[in-house]
Amino acid sequence: MKKEFEATLTGTDEKTDGIARPVTDDGNTWEFTSIAGDLNLVIAKDEEGNWQRVAGTEPYLSSWIDELAEQVTQ
């Protein structure tokens, strides 16, 4: 399973650097926390294998779900 790694999410004005770390041992839930600590996003696979946002700061961009999922599965 992939371990913690540096990740970047693209916002409307700029990119946000942070750390992505697995929440569960099976790799189906991941948490992104920005370096500044102002952005948090938790995504998990649903029963059909689709990534969904399950927690995090508001507001958020729905594109971050796919962006983080892509980085997790690389």
C-alpha cells in the first residue's frame, strides 16, 4: 500500500501543497492536509469503487476529489 506522500490540489487562484496519508490499511480512505493547515479533505471509495468526499473543510472544490484520487492511485 502507498504511504504518506506530498500532494498538490489546484484551487481557483493557486495550488495548495500538502500531505496525503492513508486513513485505512486497505488504502480506500485518504486524508489531505495542506502545509498551512487551512485545508483538509478526506476521500473514500464507495461500494462501487468511486471516490467520494467524506469530510473536510468548507468550502471545497469538487474537482479536488478526482485530483487527490488520481495522485493516490499513481
